[in-house]
Amino acid sequence: KNKMEGAGRSLAEEGDAVTLQQHTWLRCGDCFKVLPRTERDITLHASKTGHTNFEEYEPSPGELEPVQEPTGVLTEEEREKKAEAYRLMLKERKEALALAKEKEEQRQVLERREQSKASRETREQLEADRKKREAQAEKREREAELAHKEMIKRKAEEQRRQREADQTPVVSQPVAQTQAPVVAKSFDTCQLQIRLSSGQRLTANFSSKDKVSDVVDYVAKNRSDGKNGLFVLSVAYPKKDLTDLSMTLEEAGLVPRCALLVTDK
């Protein structure tokens, strides 16, 4: 009897093995339940749980419970309803994914627009700052140029007054014979500031006995504006051309200091 029962169990186990080999299995990726790969089982599991993520799976012979045959057979109408429900669920999921994708694309488009707007505003701000700095630099240059012209004008006025004071004749008053005679002030040197037509300035010291021609030679040798032609020296203020080159600087009234202009012919 025991031999017969063992043989029966052996045959049953062989039958289970054959059943496993005859089925291709799937495993639910959401709840990890192993199902036969049949439309009925997939549709039934999906309609009950809402799970739609399945993958092929090969279980071991002892991993699965014996395959239970359905207690009842679904009618054609029931199968069609379940299949339609499954297709509808897949369609809804597909539409939901498409809607989510569309929203994400719209979000990315809006984000790119905001970034482009921020970049454009940054460029405009940088350009406005650059123009502002340039305007301030031009204003400073104009102010510096006006201050320089005012300084030159003031120095010329001081030199004119100094020359007038130096050239004013000294009137001797009758004094007692014991008082020392008044001697007119004299200068041995002459400082000249010479401005060329290009704006270049030359400053040099001469002897009061040097001639105007010496100043002309000095300008011709030291000017760096590239001009080598004839020119005329003139007193800046009051304007007077120095045409007599044989005169000494003292005779020309340039002592002790004077500003001269160079005019190219």
C-alpha cells in the first residue's frame, strides 16, 4: 500500500511539473504576484487591482501553488467587458501620461522664456551702466579741459601784470644827498612757456641777453609735432608778433617770464 501511495505522489508531482512547463508566466511589477500568461488572468488581475505593470518570469517548480482551474467559465460578454475595462484603463493611463508630458513641456517653455527675459534685462542694464560711465567720463574730461584753459588764462594774466610791473619806469624823487640812489630791478634769466599749434608745450630758460632768433632755433629743434616749416613767434597776451629776430629777450619785453605762441605759416 505504501508503495502505491508513493507512486501516486510521484505521478502527481510529475503532473505538476508538466503543468509548469506548459505555462509561460508573468509577474506583476506592482505586487509581485505570479500569473499565467493568459489574457483572462491578466485582465482579471488588472481589473481587481488596477496593476498594469507585468514582466516575464520563470518560477521554480516549488515556488508556485498548483494552478487552479477556474471554477466557472466566463461568458463571451463577460470576457469582452473585462477586456474593454482593461483597454479603457490603459487608454486613461496613456492619456494621463500624455497630459503630464504636455504640462512638463509647457513648464519648460515658460522657464526658458523667463530665463531669456532675465538675460535680456541683464544685458540692457549692463548697456545702460556702460553708457552712464561713458557720459560721466566725458563730463570729467570737459571739466578738466575747462579748468586747464582757466588756469592758462589766469597765468597769462599774471604774466601780463608782472611784465607791466617790470616795465613801469621808476620815477626818482628828490632826496637828500645822503640817500642811496634807486636802482631799477634787472633780471639775468628769462623763463618762456611756448605752446605749439598742435597743443604741445615747451618750457625753457634763456638768458635775458639771448635773442629772439635763439628761441626760434630752440623751437625748431625741440618740437615733436612733425612740422618743419616756417613759423612765427608771438606773445600770447596781449597778442604781439616777434618779427625782429635780432632783438634780445629783454628788449622784446619777455623778461623775466612770458608765454609764447607758435603759428605755422
